[in-house]
Amino acid sequence: MNAWSNSRRRFLAQFTLAATGVALSPFAFAEELLRTPPQTEGPFYPDKLPLDTDNDLIIVNNNLTPAVGEITHLTGRILDPKGEPVRNAAVEIWQCDNTGVYIHTADSSGKKRDTNFQGFGRFVTGPTGEYYFRTIKPVPYPGRTPHIHYKVKSDGKELLTTQCYIKGHPQNEQDGVYRGLKDARARDAVTIDFAPIKSSRIGELAAKFDIVLGMTPAQA
Ligand SMILES: [Fe+2]
């Protein structure tokens, strides 16, 4: 065997080892982001969509009267497991009004509801995967700690249904759905700050909820 084939064999062996090393390294898995845990849809995904389904839940159509509640600018990014932004994802949120009533007829019939609150909104992501809603800070209702429901769809297929929660809210620890998340990191992934915007004269809040999907739209 000549020197060339020896060194070539060594090169190939090293190359194979390196390739195997990458494939087996725990870091290969660590590169994948923690996926946002799915959460129950609950009973109040709107049975009848509101007339207005845009991303501003504070104003219905061209109403002059805004919804009651602490105005929150809710943003985040929709990411795939590798951290790549997902474009053309339809992000839907729904939540109860400031008195704890959903627009779903099973909840709102017989109750007084804030008809100026849209209760549901939709946003389709662009190339950066970002979404934006103007809504209210969620409030508790009997049996539940405050939360906002989310559904992410692509091409009409559902990629994730989940909920997000207020960091530090005392009722989180008593909430059955929240407690169903046994892993502390999974809880952290759906628990977000609602922080005052310093420059806002009307006490608006900012909240950020990034969502990491367990599958790409192509896998759905
Ligand atoms: Fe709910």
C-alpha cells in the first residue's frame, strides 16, 4: 500500500468518525428549540366567527367605542423546530372579555358580554414569522386562571393548539390545565410577561409569545 492510499484511508476514517460524531452528539438535538406544548382547545373556540376577524380585538369593524380591558400589544414569532421563521402561518387567538365571557353562544347567551370586544382575531405571518395582535390582558373566569387561546394553521391544516398565561399570576398554580404541564420548561414556554409600556400614557402593556412548532407546514 502506498503513502497516498494510507493517507486517503486515514482521511476517510476521520471523515466518517466526524460525521458519526455529529450525528450522535447531543448537541445535534440541543440545536432544536423547545417546542411549545400543545394545550386543550377548550369548549369556546367561536361557533360563529365575529363580523370582524382582524388582528385588532379592541375595535370591532369601525366602532368608535373600544373594548374594556387593559390594552395589550401581543407579538411573537412562529418558528419551526430548527428556529426558522414560518411564513404564511395563520395565527388565531380567542379569549374571554374583561368580564370573563366568550363570544361562543354556549357561554355568552344569557350573560352580559362586552360587545365591543372582538373575542377572536387572526393574523397571517410574513417572511419573518412575526405576528401582532392588539387585545386585552386576559382575566380569570370561574375555574380558570387567565389565558389566551391560540391555534396555528397553514394551508387550512392545524399545526398547533395551545394557550399562554400571565407570568406570576397567583391562580396559575391552581389551574388544572396549567398544572397538566408537568415539565417546568414546558410551563415556562407558555408563561409570558405582560409588561407596562413606559411611553404609553394610557397604561398599555406589551407581551411576547414565541411559538415553536413541533412540525413544519410541509409535515402537517
Ligand atoms: Fe379558555
